[in-house]
Amino acid sequence: MASTTELKDGSVTIGPPKSAAGARTVALPEVVISELRLHLDAYVGDGDEVFVFLGVKGAMLRRSAFTRPWAKALMQAGLSGVHFHDLRHTGNTFASQSGATLRELMNRMGHSTNRAALIYLHTEGDRDRKIAHGMGRLAEEALSKEGSGT
């Protein structure tokens, strides 16, 4: 497992993740897995040391080579002001909204402290009602068990 960092001078460093928490396995939703499989089959060679995303000429993807295709994709999708890193934010917000705990978010994101993960624990207007509904379900189950003598 490697981490790449493109420096301001244009050079790229390849090394281990920033922390031990960065080396992790993350489960993905099936909708993402199926699209990732298509991408891997079409664009990625075999082997343990290959990059998942490559530039047009098959080399390591660089920020300068990514900017134009990203802008074109946003335009075709009718979006503006979306940064690539926003995808990470969206995924982690979805994980939070699906019920991930703070520790689970930290594990998924590869963070060793809770500071960054707390950003994704947004309070949604409907979320309080969902929590109340879940609490009610648990209370009803407990009362049901109590009433049945188990």
C-alpha cells in the first residue's frame, strides 16, 4: 500500500500512508464496486504495484493532467464549484447518515484522532426524528420481551 503526494514544485513522492490508520481495508457499497470493477477491467493492469487511476498516456495521474478532464466532466453533469476532494466528504457524510459511529468513521477515513471525523457528523433536520423512531422501536421490543416473560 502506497501513498502519493504531489508537491508544489511538481515532483511526486511515493511512500507509506501518513499514519498507521491510513493502511486499511474499507468496505464499499455494491454500486461503487460494480463501477470500480468496470474501471479496473478497462484501464488497470495486473499486479500489486499498479495505480488505480492513470493519466491519458498511462503514467501516474498528475494534478495538472486531471484538471481539464475534471472540469469537462463537471460541465457535462451540469455542476460547478465541485472539487474532487468533495467526493470524499460526500462519501463520509453518507457513512455518517447511514449510522456509522465516530470510531467507524475514523477507521473508514484512516484518521487516528476524532477531530476530522467529527466534521462528517452533521445534524440533519430529519435525523432527530429517525433517532426517536429507532429508540421507540427498541423500547417496543424491550417491552414486548418483558410482556412475554423472556
